[in-house]
Amino acid sequence: MNEAGWQTFKQHIDARLRSIQTPWKIIQHRDGLDLSSLDRHAVEQFPNANGPADCAFFANCGGSAKTKQVSAELHLLVTQLNEGVAA
């Protein structure tokens, strides 16, 4: 995907994350970031074994109801993005 395509894709992701009933915060990864303090955060350029991931999602799901809600939100986001990419 070229840079312009990536920026358009990122704008769609950011808009969808911010439109969820309890919006997600979108932040850049930085050294020393305390992952345990993150709740409903999308961390851009998150490092992993294969190089930086475009986005990693972190939620503090203190109970099963919240876990189900966060899981449903992310599932819907991925489904909508896949449909948009396929269109």
C-alpha cells in the first residue's frame, strides 16, 4: 500500500475508533510506555518480532461484561475495515 493509501486507511481506522460509544485513544508508541495503564488505547507503530505493527489494541477488561464489549467493538471494527478494503 502506498503512503497516500495508508493515510486514507489510517483515517478510516481512527474515525471508527473515535466513533465507538466509549472512544478509543490513539497514541504513538514510545520507549517506556506503561502498557498496564492503558485502557481502550490503540498504540501505533507497536514493536514486535516482525517489525512495528501498524496498530496494537490495549484494554483493561476488569470483568467479563467489559471483555465482551471490547471484543465486540474490535470485531466490528475489523469487519468494517475488511469490507471497506474489499470494496
